[in-house]
Amino acid sequence: MGEAFRTIDKSELEDFDTECRAHGINPQEFQFKEHDIIETTLSNSLIATNGKITVTRNFISKTYPSGNATHWVADFAEDLRKGIFN
């Protein structure tokens, strides 16, 4: 069985780690759940993939849109600044 398709790419995870560390939080304290992933064919060679990611820490969860043309890491960083996950 192949690996499930993900909407989160490596650079987003690196940015996520950077944001956590900038706020003095260990990124490993968070759990991720990707869900509602939808692939949309835009043309013969272009496919858009979108979904949602739920991020949880200390029983506090927040869901963000993920995939093409989203900015979930920036939204997550804003929530860190607001203290949402404390």
C-alpha cells in the first residue's frame, strides 16, 4: 500500500518548527491531523490539492485550510502570538 497523499510539504513543516521555536515552544508538543483532502484537476498536467490540518497542543485544537494557495503556517504563527495554544 502506498503512502497517503499529504497537503503539507516539507518547507511548511520547517516553517512550523521555526515559528514554534521563535515562541519558545518545542514543535514536538503539537500533534497534526490532515483531513478532508480533495484533489481537483485543473488541466491535463495540473492538479490542485487542498484539505485541512488540525493542530493540537495541551488539548487545544485549531483547524486551518491546507494545500495549494493556503497560508496555514502564517495563521498558526498569528495564533501563537495571541497565545491560543497556551
